Amino acid sequence: MKRLLAVTARELRERWLLFPASLVLGLNPLVFPAFGVDRREMPFVGVVAAVGLAAAAAVIMGSTMLARDAANGRLGFLFSRPLSWRTIWGGKWLAALVLVAGSGLLAAIPFMVVYPPGAPAGLPGSPVPLVSWLGVLAREHGWVFGLYALMLGVGVANLLATAYRSRSPWVVGDMVLAAAAVWIARRRVAPLWLLGGLQTPPPDLALAVVLLPLAIGLLAGSAAQVAIGRTDPRRAHLALSLTFWAVVYATLAGAAGRLAWIEAAGPADLRSYDMAREANGRWLFVAGESGRARWFGAGFLLDTTSGNYLQVTPSLSALALGAIDDRVPSFPQSLSFSADGRYAAFWEPDTARGSTALVRVLLSTGTPRRERVGLASTPPPGWWTALALSATGGHAVLVSEAMASLHELPAGRAAATCALAPGWRAMAIRFLDEDAARVWLVLRSGVPRPTTDDEIRILDISNGGGCRATAFTVPPTPSAPARPTVLTVDATGKRLLTSRDALALRDGATGALLSTLVDSGVMWGRFLGDGRIAAIAASESGSVLRIFSPEGRDTTTAALEHKPSVLGPEIAPGRVVVPLGWRWPQSLGSYVVDATDGRVVQRFHDLTPPLPAWWLGDFTQDPDLRTAARAVYLTDADGRLWRLDGRTGERRVVAGPGAPRGRRLD
Amino acid sequence: MSDATTGSAIQAEALAVRYGRTAVLEDVSLSVPRGSVYALLGRNGSGKSSLLRVLLGHRPPAAGRARLLGEDPWRRRTTLMERVGVVPEEPDAPPEMTAAQLSRFCAGVYRHWDAAAVAERIQRFEVPALRPFGSLSKGQKGALVLALALGHGPELLVLDDPTLGLDVVARDAVFGEVIGELADRGTTVFVATHELRAVEGIADHVAILHRGRLVLSGALESLKAERGLSLEQLFASVAGSRAADVHLAEVRP
């Protein structure tokens, strides 16, 4: 220790002038107000000065402590003494710590003593400003980031200075390795970060965790520089470089491995929250958060008979830093089945062409066959891209950021293309015919609305007929003026329900009001398979289930046991599921009501229907329950998706924890 | 008996040093008897400094084996430096430290440090004790580094061209007074130098490096007697006689 302190003292002696200079600079915030500068700006000025000074000290120390001494032949003085490499390395790093932290603190103390911190919300105040500042540093993990900044600042300066002063051809290797590391980090680490795969118990320390390997690499590299390189600048550079890159690449390999593990999630890893089924009952689209990463939304086309599956999740390699938010969704937003159950389709980014590609999966064969079709002249997909397949799967409608297009499959040729005004997105799509579709559009959330009326636009797009657009408005009710409109479209696309506190039946083609079913207090409405309409609404005594004829005539009103906010799916002709609550993942149970007489015919004490996320939109028609396979899908509190066979009563998990781990069919 | 206590102070066996693909030393073997004054001679670029770096544990050999006082200098450098004094070719002390500060620094890192003897030598060499090292003349720097190298009473003193750039008076101080005095006390002195004339009077063993290979080594008087040549002639016969080597030309009659 005595020798280590001797080395430290020598390093500090060389640079001692930095301490009084820091103190003098630190006094500036106390002097500036005398010249008319606003006192309220002084804490900021002080922080900037202290951080700037500490950063400068880190660069000075890092660039001189080893690299300069080796290049100038001065390290020989230490290596010719009975000083181990650990003593030399430790003494120099300790000096760096003292110098950088000391100069930063000396610059900070004067204004910390005089000015209180900028009082971030929720922080405890103190009559003594310095105590408040220390409180801020402690609560916001300021000391952790300070230590990191110090290590990174000194370490990076040492790395660069060593590379520069060594004049070694290996510098080219450094550059290549650095470029490759940035590329890998962008492709394989950034997605982990964005998906929440790097969670730490205090979330604000996640950055510290990410930077830890870098700090370790720099520290270990400088240790190798001293231990192996000793007085030879080139050898020192090579030792530093190889050690640093070994740590960096080992970390990148670890991160890439973790990302691959996350990407390899199967249906058994899901916490399911969204589901769609095809008419034949064999295939299921199920999507949800993966248990392997907090925000990794995985989607699968699942064969319920075998547990085998196709992954529908967009490639995570596209999810790099700078390509998030509105441009590349991290999980499938839209999957559509053809009404005959032969095809499923979803979109993917076509990065080569900068457009959208459609993946159509033939489900009618033993092993599903997928074909990728580039959709000509389409923009790249985004969060609000919507896709729907025609009844036979021979056409597809794609609604993107600024256009809607009808495509022939499998060619992908655009049969019709319509421009859309900015800010609109598809809420529902129905094929009226094999090559004619209708799209209902609403303004995206966050887009300013000119009036309190909600405007809905209807776009008819067809092969040969081009585009035909119309619009209507849904006024608010006095009791819920800010509530957004929810659209529900029937299987044919000819009728429409708008729910905005009041429930209205409208013409699907024009939006013209056919009947106001409920004046206010409506929570949810939906069409039943036979054309009737079911709705839940508030009543004086609680909630009621109301059933209307296809023309809008009130036929049945039944009191509900609770106050549900949504209405579940129709699971058998004329029978709807009413969830007791929908606070996923806490399943509260549900019960089945007969729409004809309002009678409860079945209860599920621990299961709830996996309700579709209404904000995503409605792009697949429900199967015709008169002919479709009789199966009910329900979720439990742990995110499992259960399949209840309507004929045999068999109950089994198909997705989520405990589901069979089937084979990936890609 | 082991080399640690008896036998050779320095031993090299088939030593090789390479910088990348460039070989600067090949198959060098030598043995420095304890208590001897051993001069390693060679022209510029012959590999003297590279050999010293390996012997002092500043880099490992590419091949072969080096022993300093019986121990591996690459692995045991720290403990060896308690017993070895080093005077480098370029004085390398921190420029902001004065002679007194440097002596205090060394006192903190050596187990035994004779501060009085160091102060006496500094005074004898007329080095200003309170002037920063960086502002001393080259001769003063060399003298100060030599004084520091002797402060812990080393068993072995290694000097790498210590008189390079020094005037005649300073050269005589190094070779005549110090090395002679140390040799009398039984300290092994290993000096790499160009100064054939200066070492001839004090060295009892010589080795000549030429283009990375040891071309001659042995007891100086024996070599001279065997071949009937002076040291300068010996050197010229094995290392060439091109007049480009200023130092060699300097010692020719």
C-alpha cells in the first residue's frame, strides 16, 4: 500500500495545479450574480462547470498516465524499481480517481454550499443546500454514474492515447473491431435494451449495467497494458487492445445469445392477450408478451393439434436504435385469416425494397407452406399498418401510413391504390367480394381533432372500381364528452355499430344512422353470428345485457351480476361470454349468457376470454359459429390460454406456461 | 549451487527478441560472473538495448531463457529490482521532481534506502538538489539517475549506454569513479556501451553484439592475448570497420 500511495502521490504531484484551478472555477457561480446574471441559473452553471472540469481532468489523466509515459520512455523509471505492475496500475488509477473526483468536487462545492438544487419533484428539501445536493446524488444514483463517467472518461482517453502514441499498425485492427462492435451492438444489443431484456432492479441503473462491460474492458485492458506491455508502447497497445476487445466481444456474444434466446420464444413462453382463430379450428393466431423479455411481443400461428407453430414476430434485427417508435413495431399488429380457413397472412418489412412484404401461409396442407410476396409500391410498414385477406385468400388489402391498396395474390400486384390523409388508420376491414373491400378509418390517437365530433371515414376499394370515400361523424354525449368512438362491423361489412357512450346502428357503407340503440351508458356492443346485436350498458341497479334484433329492435334485457366493461366473444350460436372484469393478468372469471333469454348457462370461475385489443383494429371476421369447430379459448391469471372443446369438454393449455413445446415450422 | 546466491549474475541461453516479424536478437547466450565488470559492446542497432529490456524484465524473450541473479526477470522483476540498480540510456525520471523528491520517492519504494549516500553522491556530482529533473543538463540527469540507481546498494548495476551524449568529465565520473568504485566493492556491473576506450580500463569481461548475434565474448585480457589485438581491433574484426560508426572511429589510432 505504501508503494501504491507513493506512485499515486507522484502522479498527483505532477498535476496538482488542477485542484486550485478547480476551486477558482467553482467560485464563478458565486461571482456571476454580482455582474447581473440570474441567480436561478447558477446551480445549472455550477453543475456544468463541475462536470466539464471533471471530464477534462479525466481526459488529461487518461491520455497521459500510461500512454504518454510509455511513449516518452518514462515508465522505465517505475519498472526499474521494486514496484509490481499492480502497484503501478493501481497507483495511477487511484491518482486518476482522486484527481477527477477531486477536481469535480472542488468545482462543485462552492455552489453546492450556496445554492439549493433545482428541487426536482419529490426530493426532500433541506435547509442546508449541500445536504440537499448530496441527497439528490444519493437518490438519483449520482455516485454510480459519477464513478462510471470517471472510469469511462479515463479509460477511453487512455485507450485512444495509447493507440495514437503507439504508432502501431494494429490501430487499423482497432478501427475494424470498433466498427464491427458498433454494428453488432446496434443489431443485437439495442433490441435487447428496447425490449426490456436488460432489466435491473432499480430501472434507472439499466444504463449502468449496459456500460459495465465497457468499463470492465477498459480497466482490464489498462491492467494488461501495464502487466504485459510494460515499457513497450506497441506491446502495451496490443495488450490493451486485445484485452479490451475480448471483454467487449464476449459481452456482445452474451447479449447476442440472450437476444437469440428471446427470439426463440415459443407459444409456451407467452403471456397471451390477443387471439384470432380460423374457421376450421385447427390454427390459432396467438400473441402476447413473452416471459423472456419484458416488452418482447411474440406472435405465433399455432397448430392446436400438435403444438407446432410458425413465428409471426417481425425480425428483431430491424429493431435497431433509431428505428423504433413509429416505424418498426416490435410485435405483430395484424394477422388475417381467409374466411375459408385456408390461408393466414401477415406483413413484414421488405428492407431490400423499402416497402412492405406479405407472408401468406397455406394452412390446408399437412405442413403449412409460407410464401413471401413483395407488395409493389407500398411504403414500409409501421405501427398502424393493417392487413386483411379476402374470403379465399386471393386478394389482400393493406392500409399503411398514407395509402390503402388492394393486391392480387400471389403476384402482389396492386389492383387499386388509394391515397390517405395523414393521421388516419384502419379500424376495421371487410371484404365485400373477392376483389372489393371496405375500410373504416379513424384518426390516430394523439392527432389533434378539430371538433368534439369523431369523424369516421369509409373507403371502398375494388379492382376496377378504384377508390370511393365517404365520411360521417359521431357526436359525443353530454355525460361522456371525451370518450373515443369504438367501431364494430358485422361479418358482411354492411352494418356498423358506433359506441361512444351512446350505441348506434349505422349503415356500413355510408355511416348513416339507422337506429340509436342505447342513449347513454353503453360499455360495449357487438354483432352476433345470426345478425342480432348484444350490448352491455349501465343501468340504475348496475349493468344490463341488452339484445337487439338485426333491425335494432330491443328484444331482451337481462341484469348482470357485475359491472363488466367489455363484452366477450360469442362462443356458440347465441351465447356470449361476459367477463367479470378485465384486468389482465388478474383473471376474475366469467360466465356465459344465453342471448335469447338472458339466462346464465355456464360459469368459469378462473377463466376469462382473451379479448382482442380494441385499439389494434378488427381485420379478421369471426368464424361462422354454425359451421366452425366448437372450441372455446379462455385465459387464466397466469397468462395461459386454455382450449375447451365444445363437444368433448376436454380442457387443455395451448399457449403460455405449461403448454406443450411444439416444433417451430420455419 | 543455485545462481541465486553464486555463479552468474546474468545468464542468457539462446535468447531471441523479435518485434513483430523483425528479429533483433537471435541465439544470444552469455554469462556474467558475479563481481565482474562486464561490457556489452555493439554498434547502433546491434540489439544491446533489446537484450537489456529482456534482462530487466521489461519484455519477455521470444525464445530462450534469461536469468538475472538466478531468477526469471519477466516473472520476478519486482523482487529482483530490490537487488538491481538500473541506469537507462535516456534518463527517465519524472521531470517535475527534484533530486530530493526523487530520493524520497525511492525511499518509499525500496526496503533499504541509503538517503545519506544518495545525497552525498548528488552533491559530489554537483547536481542541484532542488531543481526539477526536467531542467537539469543531460550530464546532471545521468549523474542523478546513477545516484538513485545506487541508493539501495544493488548487487548488480545495469547501465545502458550511460555516457551517451556526456562530456569527457562526466564520462570519467561515471566510468572512472563510480564503476571502478563499485567493482572494488564486489558489485557486478553490466554496461552496454559504445565507449571502447572508457571500458577497456575497467571491464574484465566483454561481449560484442553484431546484427543481433553475439559474435565474441569472454575475459577481456584472454581475448586480447589469444588474438594479439587491442579491444578496438577486436571490435573492428568482428563488428566491421565502417567509418559510419562515429564512436568506433573515435577510438582508432
